[in-house]
Amino acid sequence: VQLVESGGGLVQAGGTLRLSCAASGRVSDIDAMGWYRQAPGKQRELVARITNGPSIDYAEYVRGRFTISRGNAENTVLLQMNSLTPEDTAVYYCNAHVLVVTDEANHEYDYWGQGTQVTVSS
């Protein structure tokens, strides 16, 4: 699975950005896609995730401000980010979780995009 992200950039506090992630390859094995972020000196953390259920999870610090959704193009996931604050500054990574079920065992894999920088100025 290959993931290509777009949409990062520089925005003022209170502004909006929309991130897009397109998956290709063995997309039929993907059971969830999501966005994570990593700020300097911090660990990578979940921002939002959407499963094939479908179910959606948000980190508490983005709930009500960010919206994850499926794009019109197949195997695309979007992250609409509103009311951005400087604390949202980070590299945002698209993630695809793959679950392969066999008779012997289940195999799980995580794939990552290259990351896109989001910078929010005060």
C-alpha cells in the first residue's frame, strides 16, 4: 500500500486547512485509514481515524474542530481542519491499517505516508 498526502501549509491561528490522502496498491486489505501527527520533540499521536465499519474516532483535542471523511475519489481520506491553533503545528501523517485474515492467523500492518507539514502561526 502506498499513501500520498497533500494539503499542508502555513496558516494563521483560526484558519483552516484540508489534508488529503490517496491510497494505492492492495487497497482491498485496508480496514481503516487515519491521520496522525508528530510535533518536534513529541511522540506521534492519533488525530482521527475512520474504519470500514464505518466508525470514526477523534482525539479529544481536535473534536469539534477537525472532520475526517472519505473523499469522492476511491481510497481517499480527507481531514478538514478548522479553528487551527499554534498547538496544531506538526507533521501530519496519513496511515492505512491493513488486516489480512488467513486460516492460520490474522496479520496486521501499518503503512505511512511521507508526512505533510502543517504550521499555524499566532
